[in-house]
Amino acid sequence: MRSGGVRTARALAALGLSALLAVSCTSHPARASKSATPSTGSGSSATVGGSWKTLQVPATAVTGDHREVRVYTPAVARPDQLPVVYLLHGEPGGASDLCNPSAGDSLAAAFSSGVQPFVVACPDGNDDDFDDTEWADSVDGRSQVETFVTGPLIAAVEGAHPRPRGLRAIGGFSMGGFGAAMLALRHPNLYGQVVTLAGYFTIDDPDGIFGDDPAVESAYNPTDLVALAPRMRWLLIEAAQHYRLSPKISKELSLRQQGLSADLKACSWKAQTRLHLRMKQLLARGKLRNKVTVAVARELCGFLWQIFQLMAPRMTQEPGAALSTKGSRFGGTKKPTTAPALH
């Protein structure tokens, strides 16, 4: 998402955080170990049933740079025993886009209704050298966002009570959804649960983070790493509001579909026509728009499954070649559209 959409991001974040609790965390916390103590930035602020704290965490061990991290802690007796969810923002975005008092109130309401509580941490994934970091380490070493998220961030948030992978989840919106999938698949021993909110699952690298190197891109491409997906639990959330529009193959969509097989294109067109008709019919019957969107999104999941079934043989025979990866996403731009389910 390159412009606007912050309101959508926050709404999806609240939905995703609440829905994440359906992914059970049953492991026991690991033994305490030493970790760096972060400095506190703007301090703490209370919200209903919990509190926010802003941390300034050293970005790397060799520079004096710091990254902002927003942390929500539920008001429970032993928060250091709770699962931790790391939530990654999109582009443009920042730590406070998804972690703010309003989101805290939504979480507190869910926890008070009986949902298992968890800690939420939102790091800042921006960088001075790259507008679009993809939550990765750049091939030239100038940006080390992946190293930060998988190292100093965990140490700062979990402190003397590091969680096992079963009590640690990672999620994100748009670019953050890509980052969550990519980081979980590259570090399967760190994360037991993954949440993507309108994410994408192929390389899209407008700022050259991966240096246009096919080998580097493959090492960061969730599509090429999908064989590791069964090692963790996945929650994928996508939007279906655009099916209110009449089906068509726009110039942009035509460009994105270059290199795709005829059966994938046919399935995509069938989804457009079927889901648009379904949305029109349900709205004509007087159904609430939000309920109609949910109903259409459920059917969309079926089409995603069908597309992945069509892709499966090619993914096995030609890893990474089933899609046009450079400058293309499976379902569209970094806006809430469709994306393949890693399930």
C-alpha cells in the first residue's frame, strides 16, 4: 500500500489481532536468559485493560541508531508469561499505525470477553536508505531490518523471559504481511504462528533491496519457501470489497497476468464474475454490506485454494517459476486484494 489506506490498515489490524487468538498457544515459556535492556522513549500510556509503552531499541549492535517499538501489555498478573505477537506495518506506515490506543481498547474488549490475552509489539520497519524495506536485510548491507526483527527486537520485548516459538507469533499488513510470511519461513524456529493482512507472497522490490539477484530473491520469496509452511499455523485475512465493481481485465491487471498460464487466468476471471454476481445478489436481498463482504470473502478462499491446487505441480517442478515474480503480486498492488493462501 503506497498511499492512503491507514484507516483500512487499522481496521484490518484490529480484526487480525482479535482473530489471531483463535490460533492457540500451548507451549511453556523458556528459561530466562540475559538480554539487552531497551531505553524507554515517550514512556507509557494506559488504555482500558492494558497499557502502551514506546521503546527505543538499538537497530544493530554496531550503530547508534534506534528503532521505535510500540508495545501493548494486558493488565494481568504475569504478563511475562503471555504469548507475544509481533505486528509489522505496511508501506507507507509506522509503528503507531497498527499499535495505538484504539487498537488497545479493541484488544482489551476481546480479552475481557474471555479471549486469551497476549502482548503486542509493533516495530518501525522504515529506513533512511530505502522507502520500501520489505522487512528484509538489503543485499548491500545498508539496511538490516530482518536482523533487527529476529534479534534485538525479540530481546527487548521479551527480556528475561524469552518465549518458545509456540508462544511467539508474527503478523503484518500489506508489506508487513509479506514480511511476516517471509520472516517466519526464513526463521521457522522463532515463530509458531503467522498472520497476514492483505499481504502478498512473491517478490516485489521497487527499491532494489535484493539487488535484482535471482538467488537472493529466491531466498526471500515465500513462494519458494512454501514447503516450510506446515511447520507453523497460518491465519490469512484478505478483503473482498472490490467485488462490488463490475468484472474487467484492466491494463494494470493485464500486465500483472503476463507469464501466467491460461488455467490460472481462467480461474481468476471466474472468481471475478462469480463473486461480483454473488455480492450483487446478496445486497439486492437486503443483506448488511459487512455480512455480504464476509460471505464473498469466504467464497474467495475457495478460489484461492483452487488456484494453489493449479499451481502446486509447477511449484514442485519449477520452484519460483509458477508466477511472474519481478514487479508482480499474485493478487494485485499493496492494497487489500487477493493473495494465495499458504495453507
